Amino acid sequence: MFRRTVLPALLLVACTSLYADVTMRMCLELKFNVAIPGDVPKLPFNEISTRIKGDRGYAVFGPIVAITDLSTGKITLLDAKGQRFATITMADYISKLAGAGGPGGQNMPEEAKQMLAKIKFEAESHDTGRTSRIQGIDAVEREVVIHMTIPVPIPGQENGLRIDLKMQIWKPAPTEFERVPALRELAAYNERNKGFGDASAILRQMFGTMPGVGDQIGKMADEMKKGGQVMLGMRIGLFVPGLAKMMQTMGKGEFVAMLPPEDQPLASVNMDLKELSSDKVADEVFAIPASYKEAKLEDLMEGLSSGLTGAKPKAAHAKPAEPAAKELKLCVEASGTDLLLTWDKDSAVIASAKQGMLSIDDGAHHEKFLLDPSQLKAGTLPYKPVSLDARFQLEVTGIDQSKTVTNPVHSSDAKPPAPPAK
């Protein structure tokens, strides 16, 4: 349910919270303060990027790319790896997300409905008085605390399982809206567009079919909006009060040493502003690439949600994987606002290469670059993208006329460059 409703909902809120020419990038990091055996879970993406021009928005949320147009009230989802797209009205999009867990809650067992209705949910917020400076912008902190009590039998817990979420949200100081053009545009659009991009209204509608949940989540969003909707950073901490006592009561005392102190979160998600600018955004960013094929929204969302969680899509909607290169791999690294394409210059394919052809699909921009042997043996090629999810593929022709095609890579897959060897 989380991957089919919450993540697309957050994307929708991200798409509808900006105005005019604005570029915003937020970094995400997941941390655990618990000793976890095996591989530590990681977020499937580490950045949310949004670009706005007038009434049009372009947002990248992991494998999900969305183009919104407030003048038409429509949203287009793009599947960059499958080269598919689906367009739908915003109202229908929200309705479909609301029905993703079962229209009207019809698919939910009665016991689950009763338990959800009994969940106690409290939300409060206040200004902490703490200040900071984020990307050259003076910021003030607002703290939102969410208390949830779930009425299930828990050893050592009389009232059931309690879960707390503590959020430290950094917002621009009031004086910064006049000084920073991008902030001014953000605030102006949010004010004019309350009905369409209101997070609490969207979440209430989406989760309205879940007894006792929709209104509570809406209240949480209301608390988060206090002090303004423009956010420069956020820390979300997950706490389970009394967890150590619970473990002892259950005879699992050996796990207590793995837990952090009571005043420290079990896990946290950090969101930090990486870029905020009012630089001109090209019209091509909002165009659907000519090579993309229209698909059903349900099929597209199934594949995108699977990309977010790593789960395999249902067989009926599965798309055959693109053949990967057997002898040469193309990689992409972030280099500031630019990208650096790399490949193994010492591979046998490059050693016997006659020429190479680099294909680029960058928004509405499509281009092919012919590379000679010396360029191929360099092993790197810089590129400045014009959209937030450019696609690259390299084809190498050998002196024997054999052809080797690399795996396709996307700018959204870009990783920071590796640190120099010591």
C-alpha cells in the first residue's frame, strides 16, 4: 500500500508546490541507529528534483518522472527506462491513488477496519527558536511531533504499541522571501494555488477510504504547514517508547544492547536542500520524448512502484528487460550540475574499436555523437543535461565490423565520483 499510495502522493505534492522558473533539489538520507544484521536497508533514491516554468512542473522522484500542467489540470507520468508515458487529469489521478488500496475500503478485512478506527493520533507543533543558514538562506526551525497509539496487545505496554514521529522542519526566515527570488516565487504560487496543491487536502482524499486514517494524516499535514509551506530541510525521527522494556518482558533481553538510548531515534530520514535557483528553465524540459509510447496508467504505475521498492512487477505488467552489454558497461557520475559518462577504456572492446556512437535522449533533445578510437580510449565524456532524466547508450563498432551495445543509463542513476585512492 505504501509504494502504491504514499510515494506517488508525495510526488504530487512536490510537483504542485512551485511556480515560475524555479529549480529545487533535495537530498535524502536514511539512517539506522539500531544494529541490523545483514545488509542495512537503503532508500531506492537519494534525491527529489523539481523544475517549474509558469504553470508547468517537472519532478523526478526516484524512477518516477511527472509533468504537471496547472492550466489544463493534467499530470503526465513518464517511465524513462521503459520509454512509456500516461496522461490523466489531476482529479482522476488522486481518485485512482485513493482506490489503490481497495475502493471505499471494500477489500480491507473488518478486523483491520476496526483496529484502524481505534488508533489514537495526536499532532502538535511549535517554533523551537533555533536558527541556521541553508544554502545561503537564513532558516528557522519548527518542530512537529506525531504520537500514534495502536491498540494491540504488547507485553509491558498497557495501552498498546506507541510510535512517535519527531520532525524538525527548517523554513525560510520571513525576511528572506524579499531577498531570494526563488523563495518569493514559491510562496506566491502556493498562495494562489491552495486548492490544487494543498497537501492536507490531497492526503485526506487519498486516505479517506481508510477508517480513522485520512483525517489524521490531514491533521499532520496541517501541522507541517504552519509557519509556511516552503521547506528548506527536514529531519524525521522514529521512536518507539518503552521498546527496551518490551524486549525484556518478551525474554529478548539480548537485543536491548542493540537499541539506541531512549532519546535517540531508531531510524531517521534526512532531507537537505541541495539547490534552489530561479535560473531559466528550458521549454524542452516539459516535452514528452518522441520515442515514448503511451501506456495505461495502472501498468505504468505498477512498474514505477516496483522500481521504487525493488519488488518485481506482476507478470501481466512485466516489461522484458533491455539486454545488457556482455563486454562493456556504460556508467554515469554526477559532477556538480554536469554529468560524466565513463566506460572501461582498457577493455578488449575498446582496444579493437573502429568507432563508437553515443545516443542521447535528453527531454525533447535527441542526438548521436560519433566517437573516434582516441575518444573511446579516453574512457570519459562530460555532458551538460537539459532535463532531469537524460538517457545514454553507447554502441561500439569493432575493426571486424562487430557491434557491442552497452546498457542504457540515466542521469537519475548518477552517483558521486569515487574518492581518489590514497
